[in-house]
Amino acid sequence: MRSLGKSLKKTCAFERLEDRAVLNGTVMASGAGGTLTLNGDAANNAIVVRQIGTNSTGGAIIQVLGAGTKINNLDTSTTGFSFTFGSGSGNGITSVDIEMGGGSDVVNFSNTTVSGSITVNMDDPNSDGVGDGNDVLAMVNVHSTSDTVTIGLGGGTNSASLFRVSSGGDFTLTALNGRNAIALNSVSSNTNPATADDTFIVTLGSGRFNSVVMVNCTDGPDGTLQISDAGDDGVLVGALNSFAHQSDVTTFRFRAGDLRNNKA
């Protein structure tokens, strides 16, 4: 019995659970003027944004869901976890502006097509990295037919996955000095020559082990991929991409595939 007691003392222990972000924030939402505007706070927030149809005049109807996050609808002065914007005649959503603020946030943005600009800032772009959390962004089948798509990841340890995303004008993705893992699959800019400026821009800060994987990404017929990493050991992998010009590719220490070298 004595040896059994010693064995139990040695084997019984508490296992430390992994850290989990507590979703305790609120996102302010409005569809006034045809722009869906979402503003997060300094807490951790998770939202789902998706188009669920078009109104009688062809404008987008977009649903916003809070995944454990409260949504404060400024248009109706009500609070809940699910709201729809743009359903009224002539009130369709034509542009999207998502500003998540501080904290560790999750945004799932899908199946949305608007004519105007699309902006997603996962942290406050004016905070200089103060209060930035570890953010996760997923965008699938999201399109601006005539304007720009602009994404800011901020600082922290961030993950961004984009599939079938396009902009009529510039596409810009920027991250600060955290650690970033970015996957771009079938992302296109300059799809509308009347408004485009021929640039596909990815700019990463000086964080360690930044990685970018680009597959089947394109710009206009004379477009330029401007992609740079300020860190010491960035990784860039490309396959099946089409860019007339590339710049700053060699700022990534490790390169493979069709983005390996700069083009004049």
C-alpha cells in the first residue's frame, strides 16, 4: 500500500490548459448611406459578415452575426447577435468598412460583392501597435467591382487567409511588426481598368518568421506586385501567379516558385 501511495503522488498532476481569448466586446454597426460600417472596441470580438441577397434595386443585403460578440445596431438603437443591412428599397450596401479596434479579433467575411471600396482593419491603424491583439481574418468570395480592397492586420501574431478576393482598383495588405502568416489564393487587383492604379501591394513589418503564400494571383496587364518584408527571415512562396512586374521580392530571405526573382 505504501508503494501504491507513492506512485499515485507521482502520477497525479494538473495539466495547464491553453490560453483562450474571452469574447467580451461589442461591435457597433450601421448601414447608413449605403456603407456597412462596423467598429469594434478594445476587447476580443468575433463576427461573421456575409451577403445574403440583393434588394429590389440590386444593392447588396449583408448580414452581420456576432459569434459570442454583441452587435449594437446604431440604425435601430437595438442590441443583439444578428442584424441585416441594406434590405430596404434603394438602401443596398455599396461599400464595407470594418474597423475591429484593439484586442484579439476574428472576422469571417464571405460571399459579398459591392461596387465601392472594401476596408478591413483588424486593429486600430492609428494606435501605432498599442493594444493590438492576435487576429484571424478569413475572406472568401469577396469582391469590389469598381474600387479598392484594403486590409490592415496591425501588430501581434496574425493569420489572414483570402480566397477568390478581387478589387476593381488597388489591392493593399499591410501588417506591422508582429508575426504574420498570410495565404492568398486567386486574389486579383485592377479588374476594372477605369479605376485601377495597377498595384497589388503586400507590406510586412519587421516581425520574425513572416510567411506569404500566393497562388493564382493576378494584377492588370501592366500591373506591379509590390511585396516586401522588413524582417530577417521571411518566407515567400508562389505558384501560377501572373504579374507584369515585381518589386522588393528579394526582401524575403527564403523564396520559392514563380515569385523567386524580381522582374524588370
